[in-house]
Amino acid sequence: MSFLSPDYPEIRYDGDEGEISASFRRADAPPEYTAPNGNTYHYLSTRLSTDGLFGLYKNRMGPAVGGTSPHFHKTMSEAFYVLSGEIHVFDGDQWFDASQGDYLYIPPGGVHSFGNISGEPAEFLMLFAPGGAREAYFEGLEHLGSMTDEERTEFLVRHDSFFADMAKGPGADSWEERASLRKSFKTG
């Protein structure tokens, strides 16, 4: 028997009683990964824990200037929700200074970028849907500099991250230059 409105997804649980299957995570849980630059990643929900429905990550960027070059994903959407501080985001057309409560959604194929040029720490959520294996991507970023151009390109393609310059990948742009031009980028 179908009782859901047609604008709902297909039924994924067909039991009649429900089940005990929720997971809870305390706010003070340590991050699953800390990058060499001190940025932290909390793997709140992963592809494995959501059966591929989505991946949700809480990231904390330190005050150091840095970010990723414009890129897109072929298999998943991405969204950013700023919890504290300020990140600099690109929606494929223009740059925005995103602060607490600001949100950016990027559909599959949408060019986007983000980084920190504020000089202060920033904390934000990243949502990928459907869920991809982003943990291996985050943890592999620190090794990009020691890879050959071919290895770097293969890593990026394997993790559904497509940059204008695949050999340089996320490091193709100068975030220090972007930070020095901050006043011209500041948005209300």
C-alpha cells in the first residue's frame, strides 16, 4: 500500500513498528581527523553510516589563510552552513563572505570554492548528497604535494573533484593574494 505523497522519496524502511537505530554524538566528541595545518574534521554522518544517503561533516579552519580552487562534483551536491566565524565562498559567479547562519547550496556540476581569508577561525558544516567517501579525500589532501601530476589527477578524479587545472588541483589559486584584496571582495 502506498500512502506517501508522490513528492516523497521511495520507502526505504517497510516495517510497521519502527526500530531502535538512531545514533547520537556529543558536541565535545574529538574530531576524527586533524590536518597538519590544524584544521579539524568531524565525521558526523558518513556514506557508510547513512547507507549512502548523505555525508555531513563539521570543519574547523584555523585563522591561517587558505582554501581550495574553484571546482565541481559530478556525482553529488554540496552545501555549506556557517556555524561561527567567516568563510569566503564562491557560487560559480561571485564571491561572498559567509558568516554565522549563512548557507550555500551547490548542485552536481556547480562550480564552487571556499576558504578562509578572515584571519580568524571559522567553523562550518559541509553536506554531501548522496554521500561520497569524503573522509579519504580530506585525509589525502595533505599528500597532494608529494604526488606526481598524474597521481594527483587520479586522486582527484577518484574523489569526484574536478578542477580547471587538475595537475595543480585545489592549490591552483593563491589565497594569500585573495586575502590581500579582501576589501574588494567584502560583501555585506
